[in-house]
Amino acid sequence: MDTGHPNRWLIAAAGIVMQIALGAVYAWSVFRIPLTVTYGLSIPQVTLTFELAILVLGCASFVGGLWMRSVGPRRVAIVAGICYGVGTILAGQANGHIVWLYLSYGVLGGVGLGLGYIVPLATLIKWFPDRRGMITGLAVAGFGAGALVTAPIAERLITSVGIPSTFAILGVIYLVAVAGAALFMTNPPDGYRPEGWERPVAQQTSGASNDFTLEEALRSWQWYTLWAILFLNTTAGISIISQASPMAQEVTHVSAAVAAGLVGLISIANGAGRLLWAWLSDFVGRRQVFLAMFLLQAALFTLMSRVESFPMLAVLSFVVLLCYGGGFGTMPAFAADLFGPTNVGSIYGLMLTAWGCAGVIGPTLISYVREATGHYTQALDVVALIMLVSAVLPLLIGATRGVQRQQIIRST
């Protein structure tokens, strides 16, 4: 029962604060021009710092999920805050030395990002068995909204105090916000359920019959199918994130200033989609949500390859990024439905390597096809085709009606 336990909504609020601070990584583009102008770094060098942070994030999330099993969420989150904050502070001392920037923000900061990202997800899923989709969507919506909060602050700081001091100030804020929120992170007692809530019959028949260990989950083909679903959905969205401004300028012939508005717009969609689709999945099911997102994106990318109007491109991009965010909002609950909530930190943490892989493949794919053909039309058509084929995967997952232990072929 609920009586006598910490207020789960207070824990949720702390998780959202933590994710907003971590999601500031999406504001990295604010530093691109100042770093290139001040220190003479190239755009690819500066961009690689962000890509490295996302790649390390995926790996560190898995480590954090495993570590939580033995030490609990609070300690992992505190270490995350220290790594992320100190990594950002040290990035301000790079003074144009790109390797230092990679090691500080990319590696140390990326470790903090990964350790911290998995904590609220794995913890809140256990506190909210009655609202898994909604609560994971709410948590990762904070991550998606991090750039909206951080970008204007960082821009003003860079202008007023310079790059080194901006990194230092932000690093201290990140450290305090993440470590402070970490103090509220705790697991519910064994057997916890919200007062008055009983597990629905549908969830009993379609969800995991017992909590799976990471090793058991990895013996099932369903885990790899979920990894592929997350990878493919992320690949589509991140290809737009990486090309939004130049694509808008080339396709619709708007100015760089107008194209920058598209970047801000899709940031809003990224955050909103994490909550919207995850909330919807509580009512219609995770499989149906991913099926709808893949089919919708197949149509959106097909239309996008043929538009010449900036407003239409903005609308289509906005909906694509709603789906991109929706993947991150819905997948943690999907994994918990199939494999149980107890070890979702490690099970979903390892699944987040799909994010790191997509962060490399998505931008590379669309830019390569764009360079090979001289325009974005065929590149967008390729992504549309990938989305259409990807729609088969949630249908395969649905065919099992959940993962039961007797359905898993595992070595004995």
C-alpha cells in the first residue's frame, strides 16, 4: 500500500529537474559558432564533441543501470551530477585544445549524462506501475526540454562573461541540480503498489510473467527487436535534427535566421512528443504507438521530400520530432511491460546504445545521400522507405502477446 512511503510525485518532480539539467546537452549548438570563431576550431570538430557525448551516454546508461542494482539510484545519480558538472567546468578550460574538449565534455560529461539519464527512468517506473507510459514520458520530456531552458541562458552568458566562465557557471548549476535531485531518488519497497491499485488483467496476460534479469532478457529475440525499434526511430528523427537548418535554407530558400527558428521549433516537438506518445501508450498500447509512429513518419518523409514551402516543412519536421521524442518516452515502459520493472535499469540502459549508434548513422546517412545526389529529395525518400519497412517490427512484438518465460529459448 501507499501509506508511509515517500511522496512518489515529489520523486517524480526531482526526476524531471534532473532530466532538464541533463537535457541541456541538446543546447550544444549554442557553442558551435563561439568555439569556431574564438579558437579557430572547425565545425566538424565542435560537432564531434556533441556526438561523442551522446555515444558515451548510451554506454554509460548501461553501466548506471547495472550499478544501481547494488548501490541504489541515489549514489549513481550523485556521481552522475559530479561527472556532468565537472566535465562541463573543465570544458571551459580547453582554450581551443580539441582533445581536452573531447575528454572533458565528450567523455567525462557523457559519463555523467548516461549515469544520470537512466536513474529517473528506472526509479519512476517502479513507483508508478499504474502509469508507466505517462511517468516515463514526463521524465524524458524534461530531457527534451533541457535545451529550451539552457540555450537562451548560455547565449546571454557567452556574450556577457565569455566561453570559459559560461562553461563554469553552467557546470556548477548542473552539478547542484543533478546531485540535489539525486537526494530524492530511492526505490520503493518490494511489493509496492499505489493505494487502491490492482494490476489490470490485460497487463497480467500480456506483460512479463516475472521480472527478468538482464541475462534472461538478452536470451530473448524480443530485446533485440526493441533495440532495433529504438535505433530506427531515433535514426529518422536525429537525421532531421542534424540537418534542420541547412535543409530549410536549401529546400525553401529562407535565410539562416529563419532556419534557426526551425531548430527551436523541433526542440519543442522533441520534448512534447516524449510525453504525448508515452501518455497515449497507456491507453492504446506500446506496440500500437510505435506502429503508428513508423507509418506516420513514412508518410511525413515522403511529403517532406517534395515540399518547397517553409511553413509546410516546419509542420512536417515538427511531427517527425514528436515521433522522435515519442520513442524515448514510450520505450522504457515497453521494456518494463515485457521484462518487468525490477531490472529495467540495466535492460533498458543497454538498449540505449541504440541511441548512440543512431546518433552516428542518422546524420551520416542523410548527409551522404545528400552529397551523392546533390539534393535532399532522395535522402528523405530513403528515410521514408526505412520507416515503412520498420513498421513490421512492432507487429512482430505484438504477435507474442508479451514475453513469457516459457517462450524464451535460453541456454541451460
